[in-house]
Amino acid sequence: MTTGLIPGGQPPDPRPRALPPQQRREQDSREEAQHVDDRPRSSVITARAAASFEPVGRSVATARAFVRDTLQGWGYADIIDDAVVLTSELVTNAVVHAGTHADLLCLRHEDGVRIEVADHYPEREIPLQGSLATMGSPDREGGRGLQLCAAIAARWGVDYTPTHKTVWFQLDLPDRPVGTRTAGPALPAELLPLADSRVRVAVVQIDRTGAISAWNEDAEELFGYPADQVVGKPLTDLAAWPHTPGTSTGIVEALQLSRWEGSYGIRGADGRVTPVYASHLRVRDTEGDPSTVCLLVRNHERAVLQSPTRLPATDGPADGQNADPFEVFIGSPAPDDLDGLLQRTVERARDMLDGDSAFLLLATDDETELEVRASTGLPSARQRFARVPVEAGPGRYGSARMPAVHEDLLAVPGAVPLLNGTGMRSVVTVPLKVEGRLTGSLGVAAEGPGRYSNEEALRLQFAADRIALAVESARLGELERLRRGSLSFLVEASDLLAGTLDRDQTLALMAQMTVPTLATWCAVYTIADQASDPYLSYVLHEDEELIDGIKSLLSKIAPPDPVPTPGARVWSAPGEAAHDAALRSSMRTLGLTGGPTHQMSSGIGPTLATASAVGGETVVLPLVARNRVIGMLTLGKPTDEHFRQEILELAEDLSRRAALALDNARLYSERTAISQSLQRSLLPPELPDIDGVEVEVIYRAAGEGNEVGGDFYDLFPISDGAYGFAIGDVCGTGPHAAAVTGLARHALRLLAREGLSGPAVLERLNSAILDEGARSRFLTLLYGEMRPQPDGSAELKVVCAGHPLPLRLRQDGTVEPAADPQPLLGVMEDLELYEQTVVLDPGDVLLCVTDGVTERREGTRMLGDDGLADVLTTCTGLTAGAVAARIMRAVERFASDAPSDDMAILAMRVA
């Protein structure tokens, strides 16, 4: 940076500068919009200061300091703030956006000051089209500096030359009588505030213990106490605090501040409370003991003591409407743009106090913690959403509820935890309050010590008071949107989790719902039973290439403890393990551990990537279902990132739903495994091989998850080359029908091997079914005995008890029933059954089916016995397996709906 100060310098060249052709054509239409100063520049310039700044970000802060020091030296303290804000915007445009050196020129004259900022990018036009009204929304980055010029400066304009573009503005000094700091308008006598014939100012001095040490005559007159009655008593015995609604600062805290103004009440000798306005000043006596001097007047006479409010500039926008100066100062973000509002606030607060950094924290709902929501000049990636307790947060006396100034943080380490290790030395913080409730904290910090005093605290508090309500409104809007989004998220998650009972799919859904919505990566641990250790069941990262690295890392460290306590708890083991692994890998790469010294280890990339992926905050939420910890849900962030409290609360709600879904899936899997095991016991073992006879069975149980229903089949050896076969249908489906199925199948085998004939076997089975009482079911059954003959044929003795008749397919393609119908079982006690003998010649096929095949329906149509016979006629010359398969395809194609009844097909062909 180069600077020069020329007292009594000459005025700038009044000749117009040449414009590039493309700008010259638009000059006439822009002059009115840009407020170009068209009056003669005849004012006498009494001083000039110039500086040049490099195109780097830190030049903006240097330019602000240059303007502040220059105007302070010229005695123009009244316009310093406006000049610093405008200079900051224009220099930012030059060194950041235009990317060139910025030439800054300050000109002093008797009416005020003119500041010019030039860059070396004349081709880059200012973002104006036609008039100020079409400059664009304040939310846009482009042109905001020019809007500030239009709103704050008395005059401003833009000049172009072939090598430079110059934006200038002029600030006039306010018209004030000589010797006054501020003045109000002249008012008629009837409009002046009322006061007693004599305005009394009570002077009360408070020692370091908070006790009254001095009490003047006006204090006696105002409150009725003689000095000897109150000296030595704490002021808190007399103060009725707070008197002003919404005031939350305590009298004890107020007495400890270096300077404080405000309202409260003093309880007089007559018991009445007198509202007073107080001005406190903290002093130190000759022995170094601190005390506080309190000046008190009646509240309606507060103008005697009250510091004048800093008035906004009188010059408004071009359209003549009055603009809120702080709204112009921070811009006009959208009502729901909380992050934009907070970021602009910290940037403008930093510029206003010429700081190196600024930060804004918002209070949690219970006001016990402050959460970092915006910062500038600080490592925001590390600080964003970090939390500090209110009582240990920013504040000289350990509280964020009051303004505080720290002249040197090295003298009070840890006073502002957010600034630890940032290099900041001095800081001023003020609370954001709405209706007396703490909603946040705004702070500005500088790298040098002693940069701020109570004057800067009052200025920053004024800004905080103006923006607090807007911030709170935006925060409540964001909170409402988060709550609505959370409810929508949880409803969708519940629907997805309720839509499956598969354990593996439930685990996958849990992970996919959390990544990346709630976390960058997650891992799910499951616990089989109370005696088992947690097992890593699922890992997911938003970058699929990192999943294997995280899974490998987590498998090498001990899992988190299965603590049933609700809520998220921090788990530091993954981050520490990743850091150690990355460090060891890096050291091996450098040959520092005696390992290989080649330039690049094969594991360095994945190790460092894994360390970065899990290097942030990691939390564990227990998965508790039915009063038992069944697992843990682990959520993680990448390096230097933290979880917001709202996200953790949402994750906790999700973990409860996921835990119940996972436990339901576990119970369903266990019940399904038990059911399938029992059902498999009802099915016959492998079919025996019969010489000269091909046998094929197709069995389909209706209902999801059912392997056995009301239909059953069996084929088993009896004795002396004889084989028993059976196919039956119990009334109904499901487990009740399957129970009768098991009874029938096992009873058939037992009775047949006792040497009983077919009718005797079925009569005894009928009695066994009737003995079941209420659990008995109707049963249709086709039972027969097969004996292969030496000539290649097979002799069958068949009993058809209420079952669909078996069909015989001859080699010539004819189909005929192979038995006569007889009464079904489970209805009457006394049955008279008989058996029929059928001889199958070589090539003949005997087809036995259940009614699920013949009663297959499509609307009003039914396959029926005739339809089955027609299909069977097309099976001449096919093997038993091909016959059964063709029958099943015909049944499935007959109707589009899934079968609603059990089906069994038994095909036997004599080879």
C-alpha cells in the first residue's frame, strides 16, 4: 500500500474524462440515475490523502482503517461510520470483483469530504440499466455498494477513462451549532417535557461490595431516606428491579459495568416505587478500589441524563422515501433467508467496527446454549453449529446476557471460547433480545488488543437491537419449516420401514434414510441377544468409494457400548483411529518407522480419505425396542463438522422407529424360520425310485410364506414291491389345514404298512379325523397301491374318497377316469368304501390332481374336469415330468390372478 497526504492540495481536474464508446452512448440516460454531481467543483480542498491497495482480500480492512484514521485526524467523526461502510463496499468491488489495484483518494473541504475509489478495469461497467429503480433487488450481490451510495451519500457518481473506472461519493457534515455534539429541533413551550420546579439529580455512590457509600440531598428529597439510614446498605434493598418490562439485566450486573444507562425503580420511605432513569459510571479511587457512581432522575425527566440516540442520515433514497438505515446497512434479505440475514449482519458489523472477524450465535429453545450460525474472518467450517453454554459464553462476567468488552483475551483466556486459537485479541459482544428474552449474541473481534471500548459496545448494541426481531422472526420461520420437514421425513420413514419385514432390507433402509439427509456416513450395529457383543451389520457413506475404508476402520476398533440411555452421545473412537491410521500411513510413506521407503504407499490414499470422512463429530444413538437394546445407530460427519441439535433430535425420533421396525423384522424372521421348519416336516421326504415307473410331483401352497397347506401328496414303499400313493385336500388353507395334513399323511403310512387294505386304511383315518373334534376338517383323498408287473405294466388298486377322479391317458391319446367317486372323509362315522383295480399299460399316464387345479377361475369361467382332460390329451408321448409341467402351465395361463387355493399334481407314467 502506498499513501500520501497533501495538506492544502489543489482540487481535482474539473475537465470531463473521456468515456469508452460503449459507455458514451449511454451517458445521458445514466447521469440522472447515478446522481452525478453537476455543480461546479469550486469548493476549496483543504487536505488530500491517497493510498493504493493490492488486489487481495486483506486490503479491504486496510482501506477501512485508512479512511477511519484519515477522517478522525481531520475531525470528521460524525461521518466516519458512513464513509467506512461505503469505502468497504467500493474497495471490495475493486480488489475482489474487478481483481485490480484500488486507488483511494480522500478530499477534505469545508462542507464535508469526497472519497474516490478507482480500479484498472474500465471495461467492467457498473451494474445499472437505465435508472436506480431498476438497479435490482438488495439480495443481489451486484450493485449493492452503489445502492449504499444512493442511500447514504449526499452525492455520488461514476467516471470512466481508458485506463480507470472511478466511483466517488461525497458526505456532507451535518448542520450543527458550534460547540454542540447533538441538537434537537426548536419546539414550542407547550411541547417541552414536564418537570418539577427544580430537577433533582440524586447522586449515589456504591462501593465494591454493592453497598451505598454516599447519598446526596437530592437523593433524600426524591426517596425520603436520610443518608444515615441508607449508607452501608446494599442498593438492591431499595431497587425494585426490573421496572421496565422486558429488562432482564440485574442491578448487580449493571453496577459492575464500566458504564450503563437504563430504567428501574427505587422504593421510597413511604413504600412507593419511584420510576427512575439511571446513568452508572464505574470509577476507581486513589487507592485503586472500584466503586460505581449512580446519577438518578425521575423517569419522565430522563432526557437530562439519557445519551442521545444516534440519528439516521437525513438524505434518503432517490425516490424520496425514508429508508431504515440498518436495513440499508445489512441489505434486505428474503424473510425466510435466515442464513443470508445472519451472514450479512456479521459482515456489516465487522465493517462498522473495523474488525478482523465477527460472529453471531443463536440461542437454543431453552436459552441454555448458544449455537454458532454465522461468522466471517473465522474458520467457519470448524465453528459452524458449534455450541457454547450461555453462562460460560461470551461476556466479561461469564454471561452472554449483557454487553461486554474484552480489551485483551490473553489476560482472560477462555472468556470467549469461540475465539480460542484464532489469534483474536480484543472483542466486543452484545446480546440479541426480543421482549427481554435472550435470542442470540453478536460479536466483533480484532487481532490487536485494546481496539474496543464501551462506545463501540453501544454502537453494536444499537445495531443488534435493530436486527434482533428480524433474526428471531427468520429463526422461528426456519424452525417451523424444519419441524414440518421433520414430520414429513418421519412419516415417509415410517411408511418405508413398515413396508418390509426383511431384516437386511430394514438395515439398508435405516442407512439410506440417514445418508445424506442427516449425516455424511452411518453404521448400524446389531445385538443378537443380551449375551452377544455388538456386530457391525451395515455401513453407508454418501461416496460409495469410501464405504469399504470405513467398514475396515470400524471393524478394527471396539464397538460402542450398548447403553440404553436415550439421546445421542459423542463417540470419539472412529475419529481417533482414523487419525492414527492416517498418521502411520504418512510416516511409512516418509520412511520414518523403518518400513519401506518408496514414495507412495498403496494404502495412503484410502487411509487419508477415510480419516477425512470420519474426522468430524460422530454420535451414537441406541436402538431400543421392547425394553431391550437391539443395536446402535452411528452417525458421522467429515472433518471439523458438527451436528445441529435439530438434526440429532430428528435422528433420535428416527432411531426409535427404526429400532421397532428392526425388532419386528427379527421376530418375523424367527417366526418364519420356525414355521418353515415345521411345514417342511409335513412334506414327504424324497420320492422313492420305482422300477419301470416315472413319477413327478408339483406342489404349490397358497399364501405368502406357506410351504404346506391343505393339499398334500405322498408316495412310499409298503412291502414286497408294492408302493402306496396318496393325494388329498383338507378343507381350508393355512396352518389349521396343515395340521390335518400331517395327521393324514403319517396315519396313511402307518396303517398301510400294517397290511390293511385301502378301504380299511381310509376308514381308520376317517375315525382319527373325527376324533379331533372341533379341530376336525373335511378331507378328500385319493389313495392307491401300485405293484409293477413282470410284463412291464403296473397294477393299481385305488379308492377315491370325495376327491377329483384320477385320469388315465392311453397311448392313443384317449383320456378316461380311472376310478369311481365315493364319500369324503371326516363327515360320517360309518363309511363303506371299496377299492378298484386299474392296470396301466406301458406308455400310459395316471394323472392325479387336487381341486385347486380343476377349480382355477377367470371371471365366470372355470377350468373344470373337461378342461383338464383336454389339456391331458395333448400330452401323449411325454414323460411324467413333462406332463406335470404342461398341466401347471395351462393352469397358470388360464387366469391372470395368483392362485388362491393350494395345488398338487401327481403324474405317474409306466415306461
